Amino acid sequence: MTTRRGRKMMKSESVPAQSASSAKVDTMLGAAQTTNKPKSSDISPGPGFRVRCTVDRPPESLIAGFDAFESTDISDALNRLYTMGATIHNVVSDAPLLGPACTVKVYPGDNLMVHKALDVARPGDVIVVDGSGSLNAAVIGDLVANKARHRGIAGFVIDGLVRDLPGLRECGMPVYARGVTPFGPLHRGPGEINHAVSCGGIVVNPGDIIRADPSGVTVVPRLWAGEILKRLTAGRERQAAYVANVKRGQFSNAWVDDLLEAAGCIFDD
């Protein structure tokens, strides 16, 4: 028998058979390598893995009308609902955000569909990401934000984390999220684009109007946008006068007693 270097081997020098433990390690390594390779069979088409490229958006003039109102005003006009939880806040600055939603649902710790959303979203859109509130890995960083800026995207609202905070601040794009982490995401999928998502405890449909500012994030259902704007516009002068009077100290709390008495509240001396 001859070795690779040409040296003849004696019978006593024969190559030992592979041990059972060594064979087991090789089998495990081979299985791991196979498992880590993306397989089409791992992800099935349909719910959870689909992209809708065309959605209805409100007219730009209608969207622009909400720019005159803060998120608190809009929340009141929506019966104090359709407001995301306080965990979703602007992690970059106090810059406000307004635009129609391009919705994205991602697997926790993955952002493949966010990258695709950069192609699907239109200039002026707000990319709303349902990350299931995961605190394990970031959904975007400064590179995705800069790509979005060059595509004309208005900003991001993410039920999850982001990273590269200095770069995000330099980019200047409004990014509302749960917080910041160094952990980066994977790019495997599955996910969805422009289907209903949940973000900050609120259902968001593609085309809904997103209004975000230092007070929080509100969602105006697309089909009700015209009516909600009418309510806001009609009550603007009355609200402005009330605010001005309160600032001057001209107000009455009689309405509080009226409500308490109507509810049967008992007053002790």
C-alpha cells in the first residue's frame, strides 16, 4: 500500500477505520450544512409569503390635508383609537412623518421583505413593518434607511428594533420603532408586502394614512380618510379658541361636576 507521498506502508501501518464518534460528527456537520442552505420547500407560497405590488392610495391632496394636524388631534377624531402604543417612538429625532402605508410583515429577525419593499413602495410612502415586536434583532439599519431615502420613501414605522443609530441620525429619515440593538437581521424570509399587518397594537392596511410625531403614531383608515379630515377641519377653529382660552386661564370645570353627578358620584363633606 502506498501513501499520498509515495511511501510504502507496512501492514501494521494500515489506515485505521473511522471511529463511530468521528462518523457521527461528519454526519452532523453534513446535516447542518444542508439545513443552512435555503430550500424552496422550507417556505410555501400563499399567506405568509406573498407580495402585492399594486394598492389603492388616497389622493395626495387628501394626505397633505392631515399635515395641519398633530397625532393627538387625529387620535381624538378617531374616537381616541387607532393610535399605536407608546413603545413605538421616533428613535432618531422629533421629525414628523406623514404618508400612505406600504405594509410589510417579516419573520422575527429577518428583513428580506423590507429590502423588496424598497422596490414596491412609491415615493412618499411610509413603510410600516410588522416585526411581531421582536427584541432579538434589528429590522433595518442606516444602509436600508439611506436606500429608502434615495427612493423617496417618507420614513419607517417598525414594530421591532433598528440599529446603526449614528448612521440613522446622519441619514435624517424619520424612523419610529421600539428601540435600538447592535444585532443585525437575516435575509431569508418568509414575509408579506401590502397585506394587513399589526403594528404597535393597531391593524394597518396598505394605503392607510400614517401620521407620526413626538406624541406618537396614529393610523387613519384609507376609506375613512376624507370623513376624518372633514371632522378635523370643522373643529379646528373651535379647538384653537378653546386652547387659547385655557392658556389665558379662561376656563370652567363645571362640565366635570355635571358628568360626576350624572354618573351618581357620592361626595363627602
